[in-house]
Amino acid sequence: RKRQPHNTTQHSDHTGQNSTYMWALKWTRQTLNYCLRHFVVTRRDRRSFGTLFGAPLLLAGVVVMELKGRVLVYSIVGCPHCLRAKNHLEQLGLPYTDVSLDKFPQCREEVRARTGRNTVPQIFFNAVHVGGNEELQKLSDAELQELVKEVRENEPPPDAPVPPDPLTAEEDDVAIGFHCEPDEYAMLVRELKESGLIKDRNYHLRTYRNCFVGREFVDWLVEKKGLEREEAVEMGQSLVERGFGHHVTDDHKFKDEMLFYRLLEDDSENALNAGVTAECQPRPAGELSEAIRKLILKIYSKHLSKDGKKVDYAGIGEDADFEEYVRLTAQLQRVSVSELSREEKLAFFINIYNAMVVHAYVRVGPPTNLWQRYKFFNVVSYIIGGYIYSLQDIENGVLRGNRKGVGQFSRPFAKDDPRLAVALERAEPLIHFALVCGAKSCPPIKTYSGQEVDKQLQIAAEGFLEGDDGILIDMKKKEVMLSKIFKWYKVDFGAHSEESTQKAVNTRSP
């Protein structure tokens, strides 16, 4: 029903149409555009919507076929293989229904049951399962024409997969700025940064960078805030206890003495989240890591080329959402990770590791040689819970239970390193399939949760091992060829090649 908007009077414009009708038409267009962006809608339907308003849809100049049947693509956000498959279908003029497993996670089990696979994309022409992007690209002309004929002439049979109800989609919760509860001490930190008290200090022939003196800080509070000296000392103690700063060698709590203190955000010039104040009340570690990972995936997907082969990292750096992402990573400075369970640590550090890699690609660029790669993984870092964690520290120190990494001569954490308390008691070998996705398809999980991390890691491992780049079994030669991951980290999978091979075969889905 067309309803006149509140406080709108009817009158005719130069086209002879009244404003109420034009408003209704505009509202309808906006509603349809919203549906096209947020719900599962086939391009056949999109063409119908376009024709309704006198504008037939063309995809990159290609006329879209009219189909009686349906092409269905299961995908996830940030999956280059999914984009390549969808781009290929568009080039062929084939309309398709895109079902995002991020928005419809309830479909994962159905996809696995129908295909026997754990990876995306998975593509169906009516009830015919084609496979992933690689299988789609390898179709011969005759095979492709047969599939096209199937969906052009036949409606989906009863056994064909059905798109989920759009109303069952999970809400997009990556707009995290709304959840920030400002911390009153963040304002004090900003004033401290502008006071001139923070500077390089020398003591016993050593320079301590970006420090302030406890006594000078108290003097400043007494003068600027009109506090009693005892009150000023208590405020300094609270600043340290809330995780905004610490003694430069962590030997003292805050005191009204000639001791050096430093803000956490100034702890490292190399940390990607340094120099930004954590202005929000600390959030639960799991919630924060999932928000960070989801936001960077959203940004990454926006700047991934349609063929899934290139990423515009310069464009990411100029994106307003990336500025929000950087502010969000500052909250890691004060997050509490020491009391996390094994499962929560796994999910938290996997999410942060993968997000940090993208962040580093934007800021310093991908490494192009062996030396740059070594420097990249040992220097790129975040301040997390008051300590510096590089990519190397997270992978080998935390997730592998403080084991030597490839090319390392010592363990990441020494016996007196406070980060050692965060390390897992035992290495988790399946993290190697979650930290990197270099296979020809991707596991249908990009963000890990503490409640389901073991199941998610198993799916990631099975997905990796489904491809020839994970494990290749030659029955004629009676040979099993494994990814080099099993060689590089054989201590995680088994001391002997036979043990590693058996673990790989056992991990691979039936």
C-alpha cells in the first residue's frame, strides 16, 4: 500500500507525478537495493527487479541468461577462490545465487553432507555438484554446455540444494564503534601526551625513550588538576593498574619518586597498534579478537579484485573503515589474556595473527625475499595485554607451546619471560592449517571462536588436505606426498615421517 509520508503534502511536479508517488517509488527502489546488498538474491531476480523499473540488468556488458533452474554458489567473505568462481560465472552471463556461509553458518553441515568437502566455493547447477573454482574452470566446453542446458531448460529438482531464508541470516556485527564504552582515564592520557612530560630520558649511560617521571607527573596533577599530592599519587597508581602505562623495567609500581614510566602505546615504535590510545573500557579477549578479524575481512573483501587475484592494499590504507580498524587494535594493549582457557587462547591468537598479517601488508607491504620474510615475521607486532607479540611470538611462542620456529636457534620466550605464562602447554598442530590459506580453495571458516575452535580447526585441516597441495596419494606407486608444512613442523605432527603421514591421513576427511 502506498502511504503518504508524514508531513508531506500532495502536489504535482514538472513530470505530472505527485510527490507521494515519487516518494513511494524512491522508497521501493531503496528497499530493493537493500535486499540486493544484504539478502540472498539470484541475478535472475535482480534482472527482474531492474526490468520492473525500465533498466534491464547487464553484468559487465554481458546479457544475463534467463534460467528455469538455479546456479548456487556457497562462499565466504574474503575468499579469493570464491570471487574467481563468481567472476567466471558472470563472464559467462550465468546468473547465480550466492550463499555466504558467514551469514548462514547453519548451511555448513548441509554443504559438507552434500559434497563431502569442507572447502569453499562449492558450486551447484540445480542438483549437479560441480565442485570448487578449480573444477569449474577446468570444465570442457561440452561439459559446460550440458550444465547450462540443465539450468536453462529445467527447474531445480526436489533434491537440489535450496537457498536459505534471508530472514535467518546472522546480523552483520562488525560495526564495532557502537560498543565502545569510553574509559575516563583515556582523557588523562591524552592530556599527559600534550603536557610535554613525555620525552627521552638518560640514566647510567642508557636512554629510555618516551618516558615520564613519576614525581613530575604528580607535580603536574597537583598544579593542573588542583589535587592533593596523595590524590595525585593514587591517580598515577590507577593509571598503571588500568593498563595505560608501566615502569620502564617493570620493577616498580607507580611512586612519587624519580622513576621512569612509559605509556603502553609508546612501548614499541614497530608495533602496528602503537601510538594510539586505547580509549575504551577493556573488552573480553574473545569478543575483541572476533570483532577485529571480522572487520579486517570486511575491508579486505572490498578491495579484493573481482577475479580474486589482486588486493589493493593502498586502497585499504585509505579506507575509512581501516581507520576504525586501527583504533580497534589499540584496545589490544589492555586486553587480558593471561586467564584465558586453551580454547580461548587458540581462537584469540589465530584471529589476531591473521588480522595482523593483513594490517602489516597495508603498512609495510608483503615480504618479497627471504630476508624480508624473516624480518616481517620477527618485527611486525602488536601490543597485547601490555606486552609485545610478533607474528613469530604468536605462532611459535604461544600456539606451538614455545617451540623453535623454522630457522630459529632458540625458543621465542625465555624462562623469565612473562609471556611464557600465556603459551599453550602443548603445541596444537592444526593451527598450521588456520594461520595460512595458500591452497586452491579455502576452509569455510575465517573467524574462530573459543566455543568451537577445535571443531573449526579440524574442518580447516580437512579442507586443506582435500587438495593436492595438502596430500596426494598415488595408489599405483603406493606413495603419499605431503605438503612441506609436515616437514617444516614435523615435531608437531610426529617425530618420524611414518607418524606424520599417518596423522595426515587420519586428519583427512573420509
